Amino acid sequence: MTTRLLHDLADKHIVPGVSYAMLHRGQLQAEVFGEKQTFPMHQKLTAGLLYDVASLTKIVCTTPMILKLVEEQKLALDQPITELLPRFNDPRVTVRHLLTHTSAITGYIENRDQLNAGELLSAIYEQMYVGDWIGQKVIYTDIGMILLGQIIEKIYHLPVQTVFENEILQPLQLNESGFVPDGKYCVPTTVDSIRGLIQGKVHDPKAFVLGKHCASAGLFMTLNDLIKYAQWMLGQFGKMPILSTTMVESLFADHTPSRTGHRSLGFDLRDAPDGRLCLYHTGYTGTFILLDRQKQDALIVLTNRVHPRQQNAEYLRAREQIVQSYLIEK
């Protein structure tokens, strides 16, 4: 059923093409089908291409990097971020709040996409504020991950994406992935009225402005590298070189301050039919991953659902149907 639903994505033209993988106790099922792009010309999708994975950057790079710093005792989950980022104006917000999207950081930045990197960061520090629901509600936001990237830069004195390459991608041997890809090997995303066909450049507007200083998006990955990442997270290669087994196993639980938000550190959580918790995350461009360490299962789906246009509610409905089908079948 899940395989058919994945094929429906392309067959019904919900997305141009699909690269997916299912892992089950060491067995791998993977396919690549459909089109790489439909504008300005139709091109067939082939294996080995790079996708702008959008917010999967948060769980492949940012979350592991922060947890690495926690294990090295350079950070604490319940440490106020003002201790590291004095420009931030509210001492109530902790590292945990940012990782679980319970920080209640909100606000509006006028003309956001017209700002340069320095202006955007200044606006985040000066124009955002913390709502009265801090720690009580999960409201997903990129700002928390951007601030975590600022913390990483404060500790390493390097652009955060350089840190990710050195401390995450290289140790995990994700050798096909990176932040500055060759566009000809990339699956294109949106056809933008200003930027034209976006290919090999990050789709996310804030990430495009922040460049190498962005921790919320910007990573380009192949299906092969995401399979490898999933295998690390499932423990199939043994202990990860960047995190302890205890830390990885601890992620399969609610880590919100009240323990009622149904959100892990960095990851969303999904319930298997027997009540077991699985790690889950999506990317705006049309990517998602689901991990079940106990059953040694993983589902990885890569599409460019924003090509050629961004509005694609049909994809969101289909994605949920695929996830529910997979949770029941696996």
C-alpha cells in the first residue's frame, strides 16, 4: 500500500518525481522514478541527484551538533540562551525550548527577504519577542534553529555550516552531501519570479539570505546519504562517532518542558499503532523521514513538491496518508 501511494505521487502529478527508501531490519527497498523537472523542459529523474532537503537540515546537522555540545558539557539543555547570546533579550528561553519549538518566540520582520545577513540577524534579536505560552505549546519556527546556529558559531568561531561539514558530515561519512553543491547535479525547486529556476541554491528565503550562517536549512543531500544517516540513527553501524548510544536512544521520547508537547529534541514524534514513538521530520521542499529504532525501520522520501510552483496542498494530504500507511504496514 505504501509503495503504491508513493508511486501515486508521481503518477497523479502531485510531484514531478520521487526518490524513496524503506529500511527494515537491514533490508533495503529503494526506487527513483518520475521527472527531475517539468520547467523549462521535462527531464527524467535519475539516481544520485542532490535534493535541497530544507528543514531536514535541522535534524541531520543542527540537532546532532547541539547534542554533541551537550555531551561534551559545553552546553546544557536547560541553560538560558542569553548566557551565550547576550543580544537575545529574554533569559527565560533555554536550549531545550529552541530544540522542542516551545520557545514562544514570535513577531514579524518587515521586508525580511530584502535584508542582508547582518540585518536579518539583528532583526531576529531586536524585533522578535517571547509570548506568554513559553514552554507550554509547540509552535514550529525556524528562528529557534537559527539561534542554535548562532550558539554553535559562538563556541566554534566559525560559520555554522563549516562546523556542520567538519563535525557532522565528515564523521558520519555523508560524503555526497553539502551546502555548496554543483547545480547540475541538483533537483530544482521553485520557479521564482525574481530568482528564476532555483537549482543548486537553497530555496528557503531566510537560509538564502543568511548563507553559511544558517542552521535551519541549506543542506543538499542524496538519497544514499540519507539512507546512511538513517542507519546511523538506527544503530546499524554501531555507535555514532558524534553521539553516544544513550543520547540517540533518549531521543525517542517527549522532551518538551512539560512532557506533554509530543516533541523530541529537534525531531517531531509519531505514534506507531502499538504506542511506540518514532522520530519524524519534514522539509518544506517535499522531503520527510521517519525512524523507528526499536523495529529497525525507516522511511525516507525525497521530492521537489514545490516545483514549479510552491502551492501544493495535495502533496500535504498525500504525505500524511503515506506516513499513516507506513506506520500500519511496517
